[in-house]
Amino acid sequence: MSEPALRLAGIEKRYGATVAVAGIDLEVREGEFVTLLGPSGCGKTTTLGLIAGFFPPTRGEIYLKGRPVANLPPFRRDIGVVFQDYALFPHMTAGENVAFGLKMRDLKKAEIEQRVREALDLVQLAGLAERRPLELSGGQRQRVALARALVIRPAVLLLDEPLSNLDLKLREEMRVEIAGLQRRLGITTVFVTHDQGEALVMSDRIAVMNAGRIEQIGRPAEIYEQPATRFVAEFIGRMNFFMRDGKILAIRPERARLATEKPKTGFAARGTVRQVLYLGATLEYHLALDNGERALVEAQNDGNADGNVPRFAAGSVVWFTAPAESCFGMPAR
Amino acid sequence: MTAWGGLRAVVAFVYLFMLGPILITAAVSFNESNRSQFPPRGFSLQWWQRALAPEWVDPLVFSFKLASLTALFSTLLALPLAFALARYRFKGREAVMALTLGPLMLPALVTGVGLLQLFQYVGWRDYIGFTALLVGHVVICLPFAVRTVAISLHTLPPHVELAAASLGASRWRTLRHVVFPLIKSGIVAGAVFAFVHSFTDVNLSLFLVRPGEQPITIKILGFLEYGFAPTLAAVSVITLILPLILVAIVEKVSGLGDFIYGERKRV
């Protein structure tokens, strides 16, 4: 098998007694889109900084196409970075921003001009090359930052929460656009986010991080369908947890149903509806089970209160049910 | 009176006291007789003629040279100092900070007396005059330069240096192509502050002059002992206008106003 485009081997980063990254092993294949997903403080941005070379790891090695780079400064690493705040150079035009990396590589003027034009075309900013960052909208700045990182044709592209400063609609557009661009160019990408939606939509694989470690890594469906730990199950989507025989039983709220009678198979627990939330496309039933546990059912709003999803009113006694294949156990920690 | 009317009155009042004395001085310099009366009687340029004699032009040129070199050295010293103070947490940082910014709190008079004694005790009596003045002015002007450069370093957009590094710029090229252009107006502002502060200083200069090596402010002070003459009014106007012209030129060239009035453009 050929060398992975990027490999982290036992990477650690400590600041005094504080452990920011507590030993990470990760392989990213050529052309793959891998997301580091986790809450703030989980070490994902630090990991990105280590890959970019903004600070050295306390321990471990980083390989770029097989070449150890942990001791190289960032400007010798051949890595493109898009920052959360874009970090555009305010005293340069969009075109000059994009040209910067090529100038630092001392390319010929004609080639620089040509590649800058192509890069701006790629992010649909042709014609805005003369604008300064101040004269661009948030979305346009984001595109300039992307073009600036891509134009140097880096071995790896790093994206540090690049969508979090955009408004909702633009963010959803850019998700699709960035993921599309990445696949078209086949550029190896590491994406950092705390937004599970972005991670699920954009990634080939997701590495869920917690307290400086990778808790689980896998395809989006694997992470969602078979979370390995309680942390992963809670962080991605929502989850009902029940203690049964010393183990944790986990059931996704959208796989659970409410029933008036106890079903013959699968999981069932009796309880009372405490609250019904109307969310438009879905309805949420918050239950208190008879054993004191809480449970959540997310039901499609099919417009028919008397259909297969009865709209139980608050106070009614119901059965929380789920087919056996939607229940999975995980060790209680 | 409306609130706006009240504000206008206050502004007018402030301007009256800021600009009034200047206008009166300027008017007095055109008096026909050797009397400092206002409003002026008659019109004559004779006092301006006298003000442009070597007796006055020499100290003016002296002040100009002193202020220019003070601005230059303060800025050159301020750059590394501001970088160190703004960027690094090192041992003795507090001490360096106190030493750098201290003269801002200390009366320049005290600094002047101290420097005079220092130069005498270590046997540098011969350097009293231009050299001692230059040292003293750099000491009292350094805080202005360090502060403006440090502020402009602090207001640098975050991550631009990392972005430059990731795009292949070495530390030196990052400084040259990214950091320096972005803090340029801060550096220039610091230099201008230093120039103006040096050009207008009396307190410190008082102790470090020697015959033939004195700035215009000291010369004016000395002349005042013999009373006020329209010549002095003319000299004062020149002394006042020189730094203003400088500030105006720099403002035009490098957009100093953004820095002085705090309207920094940010991304």
C-alpha cells in the first residue's frame, strides 16, 4: 500500500501540565476528506496547528507523503490553511492575497497571474481581484481565503472552522460547494469543526475528538449508526440512554416509537408524556419512564394525528418502544 | 437651549481658548511699533524680518535637527522594544516595560536634572549640549514611539502571520510583506509624536543646553526675560507652524489620522 498523504504518529502537545493533544494516531489517504469533530477544547484546532507547523509537538512525528515534517517550520511544509477568521491580508487586494503564496515561491510573474486568475475562477470570484478584503462580503472573503490556500497546490489543505462566521444559509451553501471543490480537485483535506451537520455532510471519514484524543474514527454513517462510546453517541445526533443489567442501552430518538400497548418484540418501557414539542417537520415527545429514566421520541409530522404516530398529549401513559435492531449496548464507563 | 446647542457652545468655548491665543500672537507679530498690543496698530513685516535673522533661525534649525534625530532613534529603538513587549513573555519584561514607559510618568524636569548630573559625574561634561539633549529627548520620547508601535502590533488581525507562514513566507518575509505594511502607520505616528514632543520640549532641555547649542524653546524662554516683543510673536508662530506642517504632510502621505483618531480599518 502506498504511503498515506498525511500520517500522525503518537502526536502529543502539552503546555506545562495542560495536555492539549494526548496522543493521536491518524492516517489520511491521498484525496481524502477527514474531519476532526469535537467540542471546543477537545484539541482539534491544536491538532490542526501541529499539522500546519505553527508550534512543535511535545512528542510524536508527522509525515507528509512519508516525509517527517514535525521539525520543519510552517513555510517549509507545503500546507494550505483556511482560518476561521480567514486571516486575509487587509493591505492587499483579493488578487494580491491569492498571489502571495506564489510570490513566496518566487514563480514567474506570468505564471502567477495565470494561476491567480484560475484560482479566483475556481471559487467564482473572477472580476473581484482588485477588491480589498474590506470591500468584500463574508462569503467572498471566505472564497478568497480558499483560493489563496488552494493556489499553492498544497500537499494537504487544512480548514479551521471556515464556515462558522457565515450566516446559516450561506453556511449550508458553502458546505456543499467546498465538499464539491475538494472532490473535484482531489485534494487531501483535514477539516476542523464542532458542527456535526457539517461533519456528516462533507466528510469521507470523521474523527470524533474528546479531551485530546480521538474517540472514534469512521465513515459518517458508521459514526452515527454505531457510536463506539457514550461521548460519540451524545455528540453526534441525540440519543436515549438506559441502564440495563449494568450496561448502557442506546436508542436514537428517531428510531423509537410511542405505542398504547406493549409490543411483543423489541425494547419497551412504560412512561408518561411530559411534554410535546411541535417543530414543524417533526414532533418531540419528552417522557418520564416509570423507573425514573427520561426518554425522547422524535416522530415525523405526517399530518395525521391518528395514523401510525399518534400524537399523544402530555400526561398520557404510553409505551416507549424500539425494534431490537435499533438498540445497541455500550459499556458503562 | 437644546442639547446640540449646548454642545456647540462648549466646542466654541474650547476652540476659543485653543485658537484664541494663537491668533492673538499671530496678529501681534504684525504690529507697526515695538509694542505687543492687540489689536495690532498699523502693519509691518519688520518683526518677521528680525525673526528670520540667524539669531532665531539657528536655534530653529537646531531644534529641527534635534527633533528629527530624536524621532529617528526613538523609532529605531521602539521597534524591537515594542515587538519584545507585545509578543514575548520573558524574564524582566515588567522591568523593561517600566523603564520604557517610566519617563511618561516622570516630570521631564527631573529627567533633565538627573541627566545633567549623570553627564557631570561620569566626566562627559563636553557632551552637554547637542549630544546630551539628543539622549534626553530620546529617553522622554521613547514611550510615545513604543506605545504606538505596540498598539499597532496588538491591533494586527489575528492569524495573518500564521497565514503568511503557511503560504511559504519565512519570518523575515512575513515581517517585510505583512507585518511591516500593517504597522507602518503606527510607526510613523510614533515618529511624529516623538518629533513634536522633542520640538516643543522645554523642561528637559533647560538643563542640558550650552551656548550656541540650544533649541528654539530655550531661546524663546531666555528672550522672555527681557520682556515680550513682536519678534517673539513672529518666532512663536514659526515654532508653532513647523510641526503642524510636518503632521499635515505625514497625514497626507500615510493616513496618520486613522491612527491618531482611533479609526483603524479592520478586516
